[in-house]
Amino acid sequence: MKKILGGIALSALLAAPAMAADIPARMPVKAPAAVMAYNWSGLYTASALGWGREEIEGAYVNTGLPDRHNTEGDRGWYGSIIGFQQQWGNIVAGIEGSYNRPLDRDYSTSLSVGPDCLGSSAVADRTCASRVKNYWTVGGKLGFAFNNVMVYGTGGYANGRIDTQTTVTTTGLLTSTTSDRHGGWYAGAGIDMYVTRFWLSDLIIGVEYQHVDLGTQLHIDTLPGATGINDRNIDATIDIIRAKATFKYSLGGPIVARY
């Protein structure tokens, strides 16, 4: 019996190396490679060019009738922007300010007798005119980055100057004029994409939508000899779609991410 058991044991020892040779070797597991993602942190300046629709509504306060001073129109807009943002993982947050002005100085108009210009008083041969002369904004920015692409939202305080006037349509004679600054708010959303290095900055291009609400402000007629009959409450909104070219000055290199 001892000879039989010894033979079995010897056979098992001799067979073990052959069996081990038939077992495939395990491949070493490599750690995921580090991916260098674009770093959105830094100070930036931008120029924006787009097209916007402004709607300006006015209500006369001293005529005793629901007279209106409403206009709407489309025009090109230019904006200058400065801001700072910081990235944490995929989240990007920052603050920015802007100054914006139309590409022309034209007024949008409506004619009497009509519902948008002195309709209730039925004063004929009048042109109601108004415009947003400029506006500035300051507010926050919150984005989500996908490497070199970022989607974001913005919002905050807005302040703009609104001019209005009334003229005799046939002669152009000025019958009332007002100008005042309005405080309000803005909100928007956009998408940016890093393109390349440009001199000492990063060139980023994007597109953005912005809604601006300049609230309601009492406009006092400033024409010499004005009696107050043409004083009016004015409010305005602007909706703009614009393209942006941003130059960002990075604080450090790319962000290292693991996937």
C-alpha cells in the first residue's frame, strides 16, 4: 500500500509543472492613463457682436387717459466683457461685467393715431420714438466643462439708459423728450470652445443668448416749457443673440483628469 501511495504522489508532483504550463499567464492590469483636460481658470476679456430685439413700453401718467408710448425694433449690438473664473473638476464659476451699445443711434418708432402712440387722446400727426442707448451688466457665471467645451449660464444686475421723444410727424418738430437710467436684471446662457493659443492668451469662441429687463422708471419731460403732461412711465427689455471671441489669461497649466 505504501508503494502505491508513493507512486501516486510522485506522479502528481511530476504532472504539476505540465499542468501549470497549460494555464494562461495573467496579463498585468495597467492604471488608466492620465488625461490632460483644458483649464478654464483665469482672467479673461471678450468682445461680442450680435443682433437684438428691444421692446420699450411707455404709459403717460398725467393725461387722465391710458395713452401709450410703445416702440419695438431690431438692431446690431456690440459688447465688451471682462471677467474671472475658477474651475473645480468639471464645475466652473466666476464673475463678469460688460458694457454694451447698439451699432447705430437710431430710434424705433410708432405713429399716431394708433394703440402704441397716443391712442386714447387721438392726437394726430405724432411720432413716438425711443431707444436703449447703452447698458452695462455685472453678475455671476456658472458652467460645466467637457474638456475644451463649456456650457454655462449667467445672471445679475443690469443698468441701461433709455431715451424717448415725441415729434410732429410732418415737420419733425420736437414736442417732448426724456432720458433716464434704469436698473434691472439680466439672465443668459451660452457655449464656449477653446480653439488655440494666441500670443499670451487662449483664444475661445462661443455663442450666447442674453435677456435684459431694465424695469420701469418715471421719465420726466425735459423740453423747455414742459408742463408735465408728457411725463411717462417707461420700461424696456432686450433679447440678444451674439457671437463672442474671448481671450483668457490662464493661471497654470491643464487640469489632470483620470478616466
